[in-house]
Amino acid sequence: MWQRLFALVIKEFLALLRDKASRFVLIGPPVVQLVVFGYAATFDLNHIPFAVFNEDPGLASRQLLARFDGAPVFQRVATLSSDARIAPLIDRQDVLVVLHIDRQFSRDILAGRPGRVQVIIDGRNSNTAAIVLGYANTILLDFDAEWGSTHPWAHLPAQLVMRAWYNPDLLSRWFVIPGIIGLLTLVVTMLVTALSIAREREMGTYDQLLVTPLRPAEVLLGKAIPGFIIGSGEATFIALVAILWFGVPFTGSVVALVLGLGLFLLSAIGIGMMISALAATQQQGLLGAFLFLVPAILLSGFATPIANMPQFVQYLTYLNPMRYLMVILRGSFLQGDRAGDLLDQYWPLAAIGLTTMIAAAWLARKRMY
């Protein structure tokens, strides 16, 4: 029995190693996933962009700012002269933090009163905001320790006042659930479309399409419409659950959200149809979908900020439709964005969708004849 079993095991290994596709399955996906996980899945924050609105020309404020400027995790990108510039910087995500020092800061500290420092944080990513707040608090405690060692105060010289925009309580649910809408919609749509043509080939019914009056573009459209309907229904259901059950606030425009989801589904369907056109079996289609899904989710900013990733990985995210959908979802739910505010997210999705659908039609035609 053991000899027969050993012979069967050897036979399976030889079959795997002789087949080019099987060798790729064993080596390709693990290497790709390892590289993506290694670079994208990081919760470390480096070079946090922050702006300063300092109304106090005194010595204490200059020393506090010197600590922030000297910290390796912070990088000052703007110095503001009025509070009117705070909102645009945070809205565009040019900065994660705005440090506001009141004009009475140095005077209060020298007079033995607590000086207040306001830290305005972009709260859309609650995890990142909490980490940034911890860094800022550490710097402020070091500043207090230095000043406290030379002055006999009974309280801390500087006190931190935190204000988180778009997510005042830094609830992780408000940050995660809008992203889950895109994640689950992508998974369902990809599985439906990536297996459609491959299923026909595996069942032997794909050849029957060759003798029908249907053109390749019509076959592709017939395969794409069910995925669009299923994806739309999935996204609508999850969005309603997020609002009605989990209490995530929806402050934006329904039109903006629907338009973004529609363009995203077009992109996801185009990629799924490309995979399906290339796959000879459902197993290959499933593998291709999995090979795309994991990097797409990791490189979307769903869990970790794109700004934390290496520069070359950030360039790759521009090819990922999930990147743009994350901005649309969180902007629609938390930021109150309208369609006009998201034009720079819509046109890349439209370009990706159009390109992938054309490529899928070309691949389907090439594989059909």
C-alpha cells in the first residue's frame, strides 16, 4: 500500500511541475502576495504632514514648534496665517494635523496658567488619527517635563485640546464600514464575472455561442449586466445596513455615491471579464480573481493609509479602482461630498472601466476564434 501511495504522490508532484500553469500557481501568487503585504500592510506612520497656525510669537510657542519640527514622524508642509486655510488643507488631505497655538500661550505659561494647544486632526481614518494624537501628546508631555523642571508649577504648563473633524469620537466603525461596502461589492462582482466565460468553456457550452448570431461584444455585455445588477444590489443593501443598523452617518449626496459605485462596478466588471476571457477553467478564473482581490484591497487605503506606503507602491495604487472608491465612500458618508467634489475620483474610474471593457472584448474575440 505504501509503495502505491508513494507512487501516486510522486505522480502528482510530476504533474504539477510539468504543467506551466501549475508551476505559476505554486510560485507566482505567493510571491506577489508577500511583496504586497510586506510593503502595503504597515500601520507605522512616518513623515506625517502637518500645518501650523501659530498666533503666539513668544518663546514658549517657538520651543514647542521646534519639538514638532525636530520629530522624525512629523513633517511641516504649511504655515498658516489665518484659520480660513485650515478647512481646505484637511478637506484635500494635504495635511493630517493642524497645530493651533493661541496668542496667549506664552503669556499664560509664564504667568503660571496652563497654556492651551489645539490639535485639529483628520478623523476620517480613526486608527491613523489615534496614532497621530499619541505622537502629539508624547511631544507635549516632553515639553511639559522640560518646562516643569525649571518652574515650580502644580499643573502641566501646556494642555492638549484635541478636535477630530468628520469623526469627532474617532469611532473605528465610522471608518471601517463605508470601506466594507466597496470591499464586499468588489468581491461579489469579481466572483460573478470572473467565472462567467470560464464556466461556459468548462461546461462545453461556450462553443455553442460561436454558431449563434451574437457578436462578441453582445456576449460580453450579456455576461456583464448580471454582474452589474448583483453588485448594485449588494452595495445598496450594505449601505442601508451601515446607515440604519450601524448608525454610520451619511452626510453627502446620494447622486455622488451612486455615480461613484456605478463607475466602480464598470471597472470591476471589466477586470473580471478580462480574467474570465483568459481563464480556461473556473479554477483558473477563481485563482485570477483571488490574485487581483488581495492586492486591490491592500492597496486601496481600506486598512492602512496609502501615504505610508513606499513611493513606487503609491504609484501602483493609481491603477487600482478600489483606491478611488474608498475616497468616494468615505467622502460621501463622513465628509458630505457632492458629485462636483469627487470629479477627480470619477474620471480615473471611468478611464479604467472603459480600458478594461475594451480589453475584455478584444480578449473574448481572440479566444473565440
